Amino acid sequence: MLKKKSIFVISGPSGSGKNTVYDGLRALMPEIAQTVSATTRAPREGEVDGVDYYFLSEKEFNDRVENGDFIEYVQYGKNYYGTLKSEIERLSSLGKIIVLIIEVNGALKFKELFPESVSLFIIPPSIEELKKRIIKRGQNTEADLQKRLQIAQYEMELKDRYDYCVVNNEIDDCINNVYNIIKGEQTK
Ligand code: 5GP
């Protein structure tokens, strides 16, 4: 059985800074751990299989879907992404506070399945700033960028369905706000 308030689901458009927020949180809370998702996306430079993602071929991904291995999975752009049941089991057996950093459709599905989980949405200061951040990352083609911005608009429309929304104007403030939310939920 999972402890109450031990699962936090974080979403936010590509470029909202949600992964940087997580890195900042880890430094403050070593007891948190992120689920490693499976994806059919190609690894970016520096990404390691089994650490950043489980990088699967479409065939491998589909086989795992057929096997019922996923809690949730989605198509995002051209690729598939999904949370493996085994990841939740692995981190929960280690007694970790579990963090999922996933897009909105998967997050809302997850929240339905685990209503005791807490959902947070990271809001970028503006779409312009978001665009700048995605371009700065420099790992997307123009078509990818446009697709990510389009998905970002859609994701922003669903932000009110989250338990908390946190604006990422200044990264340290944002990390502190998320930290306080997690700490607050743990003492409820
Ligand atoms: P990226 O390609 O930038 O690593 O991820 C693209 C989007 O997929 C991000 O919003 C990321 O949070 C989301 N994502 C990563 N893993 C999963 C997952 O397991 N499930 C869902 N639903 N989204 C995921």
C-alpha cells in the first residue's frame, strides 16, 4: 500500500522549467525520486538509457502496452511516452516520495487512478519566454518547436484541473514554492 501524499505529479509545457525545478528539489529533498518513463523518442545528447528514460523502439513500446505494463501512456508529437507500473513499485518499495514529470493527458489520467496523488502545474512566465527557452535548448527542429508550442497552448488550458499551479518566473522562487507545497502536503 502506498503512503498518502507520497506521489506528486508535475506537468508544465516543454520549456516551463519543470525538470530544472525537479533538480532543485532533489538538492533540498534527497528522499524524492523521479519515475523513469519509457519513450520511443531518440535520446538527446547526454541522455542515458535507464536513467533519463527507457528508450524503446515502437515495437518494444507496443509490446509493453499489450502486456499491460503501463499505468498511462500517450502520444506526444510523433513519439510515445509512458509510465511503467514497475517504476511506481520500485520507488515505493524504496520508501521514496515519488515524482512523475509527465504531460497533461497522462497526468490527468494518473490523478484519476491515484486520487490521493498531488498534481502541480508549472506555468512559464509567458509563451514568448517559453519559446526562447525551447530555442535555447537547441535540440528541436523548427517543426518540433512549432508542435511543442502548439501543445503548450493546449496544456495551459488544462492547468486549472491541477491541485496547484506555480509560476516559474524566477527559478529559485519556483523551487521553494514547490518545496513548500510538498512539505505542506506531507504534514496534512
Ligand atoms: P521530452 O521529449 O521533452 O523529454 O518530453 C516531452 C513531454 O513528455 C514532456 O512534457 C514530458 O514531461 C512528457 N513525458 C515524459 N515522460 C512521460 C510519461 O511517462 N507519460 C506522459 N504522459 N508524459 C511523459
